[in-house]
Amino acid sequence: MVLEVADHYVLDDLYAKVLPASLAANIPVKWQKLLGLNSGFSNSTILQETLNSKNAVKECRRFYGQVPFLFDMSTTSFASLLPRSSILREFLSLWVIVTIFGLLLYLFTASLSYVFVFDKSIFNHPRYLKNQMAMEIKLAVSAIPWMSMLTAPWFVMELNGHSKLYMKIDYENHGVRKLIIEYFTFIFFTDCGVYLAHRWLHWPRVYRALHKPHHKWLVCTPFASHSFHPVDGFLQSISYHIYPLILPLHKVSYLILFTFVNFWTVMIHDGQYLSNNPAVNGTACHTVHHLYFNYNYGQFTTLWDRLGGSYRRPDDSLFDPKLRDAKETWDAQVKEVEHFIKEVEGDDNDRIYENDPNTKKNN
């Protein structure tokens, strides 16, 4: 849906200018067929007549490989060497779209959280790093394009029908009820998937290779939410792509859930402890994970951590503003944090703290 909007308003014209169909004359026919290049409608008059005919949908399917969903096609839709049905074009277009939307969603939601929700007393925590927020943003902005590149092939598969995504709701056969059940099933399935991937990322060798950059932040700002090594961020998202390959999911629900996942990821890094619900893996639970490493790997619930023996209940002090920011609380946290840093990372610790008067660098 998003790709067709982008094709209609921007990408058809862009591809037609950068890679016009006339270039096909310089490419052998066998390579045109192998690469799925556009060597069909070269005469714009014939093309326009075809699009205006009663058989336009059939012709679109024959030359384009798909039927337009939201908009009618125009001559520009067929004017590029790379038609819309080209796998290469689909990948390139989706890579750009996912990158742009990913960056905008990250910067928008993290900025809103920073302004309206984020507990800025974290800046005074003895384990807040020097220039930490700038480093979080830099890592996230540099990682999102690469995470998008790894994600785009999954969307190409879905685009070409290799999934159980659907659009039409069958109201006569409890379609709305099924729609609601899909939301709960998606959360349940992906919560398990994230838990398993996240816990695997804490295996010592994998942690050092992939997950360590995200754990540089012992106390977080909302901008830490997407500050991953790109492969780390992608691996934690795999269950979101596996789900629609094996279970039905409405296309609009997919977009809503993807947005919700990004929102939730920002929220659990915002340092604002609004709920101590024992079933929800909220901000407090995820703060425990960043401070003490080996607990609370889940994304949405505490179910899998409880089953896997990795659940740690957040301290009551996190929910009391007076105790949360007290020197005694922070001192106790630092003592335990240092123990886990030594256990998980050994001497490989390059953190420079903003508010630690005792050391410039903790080695």
C-alpha cells in the first residue's frame, strides 16, 4: 500500500528519468528477460490506448505482473527500464521507504518522549555517559539504513504474495473478532521471538560481536531505543516478519502493529516508571535489564522471562521519586552495576561517565 502511493506520486517519475525504458535497446534480450527489465510498452500512444481500454486490468497484470490497488496506472508507470514488478526496483524502493519512515518515526517518537515524558533526572545519574544522548542518536541514525536494508527483502516477499497478509475483512464470518484475535496472537508470538533472540544475543561471543553497543547505555534516554548494531536490531525484529509468513494478518493491522512496536521500544527506554504491573515488561523492567544485563529479556510481557528463569522484579525505589533519585539508591545501583559489567564484559569497558568524580574512565 505504501509502496504504491510512493510509486504513484514520486517513484514512477524518478525511475523514468534515472533509468528510462529506452535504455533497454542497449541490453541484450536474454539479459532483459533474466533481469525482468521493461521492454514491453515502448510506444506511449499504444500504452495510453491500452490503459484506457476495458482490458486495462488484464494488460496491467500481463505487462506489470500486478494489479493496481489504490491508483490507476499512467504511461509513466511503464516508462522505466525497471518496471514496478522488478524485484530489484521493489527492493530499492522499499529500502528507501523503510529507511525514511524508520528515521522519521524514531526521531519523532523519541523527541516527543524526551520533551513530554522522559525523566531528565537521569542526566545526574553516576552512570550516565559523557555526551551519551548524542552518541545514542548517532548510532541509531547510522544503523537504521542498514537495518532497513536487511528488512526490505522480507517486505519484497510479502509484496509478491509469499505471506498470509490479507486486505478484505469477512464480516459475515466473524471477521472483526478474528481481527482482534490477530493483535493478541501477534503480541504473544513476537514477544516470545524477541525473548529468544534477545537472550541468544547475550551469549558471550554474540554479545561482544553484536549486542554490546546497545548495552553501552546503563541508564537510557528515549534515543537509546534504536541505538543498536544493525544486525542486532534486525535479529530482534525477525519474529515480526516470520509471523505474517505463517499466520494471517490484516495489512492495515500490520502497519499499525509495526508503528506500535517502535512506539513501545521508545517508551521502555524513557526512564518514566508509570506502572509496576507484574505481567507487563515496561520501562522499569527494561531499566533493570540495562543496569544488570542478565534479566528481563522480553519485549511486551514478563511471561517468557518467568518461564525462562530470567525475570527480576524492579526495585520499589524506582516507583518512588524521592527514593529513585536518592544518592543511596544510586550508590547501591552502581555497586551492583559494576559487578555485572565485570561479569559480562570483563576488562573490555570503554565507558566514560559524565558524573563520576572518582574516575574519568572506568576500566
